[in-house]
Amino acid sequence: MGCRRADRSEAGSGADLAGLTGPPAAGRFRRVHDGRAERSGRAPHADVSFGRNQQVHDASVTARPARVRGFRGLSVILALGVVCLSALPAMAQAGRASIPEGLISKPSELTQDEVRQVRTYVNEHLPRLTAENIDHRRAARRELRRPLTARGVTVSFRLAYSSQLVPELRRLADNEDRGVATIALLLAGELATSPAAQLAIERLASEDEVVRYAAASSMGETLRVAAEGAPAMNEQQLTNLVNRLGERLQSEENPLVLDRVIRSIGAGATNQRREFANLRNAATRLLGDRLAERVQNADAARPNAEMELSMLRGAETVFASVNRGALSPEALRASGLLSGQLIAYADRRLNAGGGLNSDEVQRLQQIVGASENVVVFAWSLLDPRAQRRQFGLRDAMGAEGRRDRFRTAADQVIGAQGVLVRPPFEFSTGQFPR
């Protein structure tokens, strides 16, 4: 049975996991008058680039290099359990229990009778999550998700639904069947309650890479709900999720899981809601600082194409946050730090010897183009009086990977008199090893 494209209600779960069959996707955005990036092509929310007729160079992330071979192993495992979870045939409803829309959108605490309705609904569909028939599993997940994808889901309903689901999801999250464990963790993420989030936190360091991926996805789902709906968690609890993801970012070695961790942090870094302004600052600063450390320690003489795709994902995600403006100086400086480290890494790669093929050069061009975008916009936000200008990093590198031209262009950013060394950034030149 083939997979159809998931609708928006599925985008945070099954459709996200469908993306595991390839490297991080990207698309093209254009600049609009109010300073935001407007989508003009297909792309995940955290991927941003400019057209060449704009004030800064195109990050050119629309043309990814060919799929990196190492992405396939984990993808296949996950595809077996979750890729098509949102692509269901028209099936007859197995049961009769339902939850009225008025109950889902009820602002006050649910009564005992209403809680019993919720319990009946859960008890009807939950057992089929472990069914041998995969279609039955999919249908069960669809029905259990249904109340969470309805309009106007309230905190009161989330808490009541969570109290009925979480005890069972905790058991299922440890199921030896990876598909069952993944479904349980994704459902927990969409609940967006503290007890449900704890399930993902506890499994983020699992020895099983599939479970780690699902846990990171679950936390990203919760952060997405915080950006788009009404989570039953406060800002400090959500920030704790971001901090845990940051810890994973420092140690994760599987490139696909690392990419998912970055994407999930990005869900916090791009949150536009005023009540979560501190969350956005914390996520942007953490992503900049933690990923910058990994980039600084990356061995340019032994490059890892998958890691470089994660570097690009990080640069694009940070830019998606910076491009929205109104960030703290600390978050903006962290964004600049990551960009400087990425530019220094590209410089090291060009000078590591051995020559680069066209895919490698293209990937480095994408990285430095996205990094230049971040520096330019972070600089203008830190110092509105500064005259925004281009550095031409992508063009200086050229399709052939010109070392001399790129070094000269990079000096404008990370050299002794570079933008990142002078106020308002004020990093030391030793901060960017080349």
C-alpha cells in the first residue's frame, strides 16, 4: 500500500518521519517588507534562503547533493514502522466511542462523567496499537490522535486525556517492537503535558537509535504544539525540553538523530508567541553555542558528509530564528558564533588537501551562504546603525573550491579585523581555528 501526502494535522508526526528516507530537505524563501521570510517553495519550517536579487547572498539550499549513503540504515528501520502511519485507506470505524468537540474545547476542568467518556475512548482504541495487523495499528493511532488535532484543544482536555493515556504509553514506549515504541512516543509528544514529555526525556539517551530519534521527534512535537496550540506546560518546562535536547546535541553520533535533535530545538527557536519569548531566546542561544562547539572540534581532514548536512541544518535553523528579529543579544551572539565556526570549518576543509569533488564544494557553499545570512542579520539586529553588506563567501569559494579567494572573503568575517571580532560581537580571532 503506497503512502499519500499527509495533511497538516499529520505534519508533526508521520510526515516528519517520512522525511527520514533522505537527508535534510530545504527550500527557497524570499524576503518580504516586514522582515519575515515568506515561503515560496516546499521546505521544512526551519530552512531559509534568499534569492540572489536580495541584499545578502543566496544560501542555495534548494539543490541538495545526492543522498548520503549512511542515511539509509536507520531510515529503512523507521520506514517499516511509521512512514505510512498517516497514509491510511478509507476504513470502517472499528468502534463507537467518541469524544464530543465541546469536551475537547472545554476551558474548565472535566467532570467525572466527561473523564469516563475519555477513558472509554482510550480503552477502545489503545489495545490495537500492538495489533499484529499493521493497518489496525495505524487506525488506532489515527483515532487516538484525532482529539489532539481538532480545533481549539484546551489545556483542560489535554490534562484529562494525558491522565488516561500516559500510563499506557509509558508501558508501550518500552515495547520491544520499535514501531509500537515510536507510535507511543509520538503520541506522547502531541499530548504536550509534562508527564507525557517525561517519557521522551527518559528515552532520549536510549542505546537504540530508533528510540532516540522517536524521543527527539516527540519533544519536537511538544515544542510545535507550544508554537501553534495550547500546551499544558509552562515556559520553564518547555525550556527544560530544549536543554535536554541540547545535551543530546553535544553527544549524538548518529547523523539522522542529530538532524532530528536540531530540528526539534528549532521548533523552540522559531516560536513566535510572545508568552514564549524566553523559550525562543534560550533555544536559539543553545543551538548556536552547542553546535558551534561541535563544529569547532570537527576534523576537517576527515570530513563527514552527514555531519556537514547537520551543520547546514543548524545554520538554516538559526537563521530562521534570527530572521524573525527581537532576539536577546546573547542569542544573537551565539548565532554569530555558530556562523563563524562554520566559516572557519569551510576554510579548514578547503586547506585540508586532497581536493574536493563537486558535491563537497556545493555543500560547503550552502553552509557558508547560510552562515553569511545569519551574520548579516544578527549584526543588523545587534547594531541597527551598522550598514548591512555582503561578504561574498559563496561566490568566493566558487564551484571549484578556490582556497585563496575564500580565505580573503572569510577574513572579512573571522579575520583579525572581521565583523565577528569587532563590536558588537567581540569574539577573539582564536575562537575560529583555521
